[in-house]
Amino acid sequence: MKKISFFTLFISLICLGQDPEDLFREGNIAYNKGDYDRAIVYYDSISSFAVHSPELYFNLGNAYYKKNAIASSILNYEKALLLDADNEQLINNLTYAQNMTLDRFTSLPESELKKATTDLLFLTSVRGWTIVLVAVFWLAALLFFLFVRSNGSIRKRLFFSGFVVSLLLTVLALVVILQQKKSLRNTNPAIVFAQSESFRSEPNLRSEVLLTIHEGAKVFVVERVEDWIKIRLQNGSIGWIPSTSVQSISFSEE
């Protein structure tokens, strides 16, 4: 442990004064050489710059996966998905990591309306919807400019109709972004890091153990009481575990 601590401290000191691009490049070099511990230190050092990118968390997830650190691997893949929900390679790697976990919780069935709403909200990531928002906003601005400058009544009606549609799409994209962020805050997803943890009926060690959950399981934090958190499993079950047993996927709580 001392050797690992000295190694981490040494690399961290080297990282001081470097910008995120340099650290990312050094991390990639270390990863390609099979030095996953060094790669992880370089990638983690980027967090001091408050930089969040799907490539960073994807590479971190890969490095932890190579070390068989499944919980850390899943956590970083999930973070990457928040930023790039459509990345097929990322989804595949997350699936491989999840297949190495012990728990298999079946999600509760959803109504068709709720499923359709969820599919719309998470059709792409917040970043993807932001790109859509900016694109339709500028399209609306362009169409309004053409409407003002055009002379023919037919062209004016056409440009105005396009402007109205683009404006509505801008509002829709903004609403979707806000709702997706709200949904992520309300669900508050987290990953279990304890090798195994008792899932209890109440926030104390005297309460009934409902079942045992294991490293890598995805849970949703519902409430916090001192050193305990109430969590919801993907199958809808509610119970309590120590707050130190999980790490949040959300960036806001880091």
C-alpha cells in the first residue's frame, strides 16, 4: 500500500502544472503501454480542472476494467453515458462490465406513455440536446431575418411559418434539457462499491436484512439520514445501506 501511495503522490506531483490535454495524452500513452495504474492517475488528475468529457470517462472505465475494478469501471462508463448516450462502443463496454456483477435486478415495467416520454428525454444526452437547441435557435434567427428582408407575400408566409416552427423546436429542446437534468437529479443514480452490503429495512444495524447487494450494482438514492441512505433498486425494492457503500454517478455531487 505504501508503494502505491508513494507512486500516486509522485505522479500527482508530476501532473502539477500540466494542462488537461497533456494529462489526457500522457494517460493514453500509459494505457497503451499497459500501465493502467499510471493511466488512471493521469486521467483522474484532469478532474482538478473540472473537465468532464465522454472520452475521459470512457478511457477511465477501460483502464479500471483492465484492472478488474468493476465498480469503478461501471461508474465511469455511466458518467460517460450522461455525456454521450448514443455511443455504441461505450454501451457495449458497459454491458461487458455489468455482466461481471453478481446482481441481476429486473426493471419494473413502464406504461407506453411513460416509456415514450423517457425515450424522448433520453433520445440523446444533455450535450446532444444542447447542440439541437443551438442549431434550431440559429435557424429561427435566420428565418426571421429572411422574413423581415423578403418582399413577396408567399416568401414572407413561408419564412414566418419556418420561423415559428423553429422557435417551437427551440422551446421544446430547452424543455427536454431541463426535464432530463431534473430526471437525473431526482433519480440520483449511484454505483455500489462495497464487495457485498446488507440491504436493510431501516437505517440501523439492528433492522432486518432484506437481501444482499454486491459490487457494481446500480441503485438510486432516495433519502439520506446521517450515515445511511435509502436506495431504490432497479426492481423497485426500497431499503437502507451505509452511505459509504456507494458513489454517485452525478457530477454535481463530486
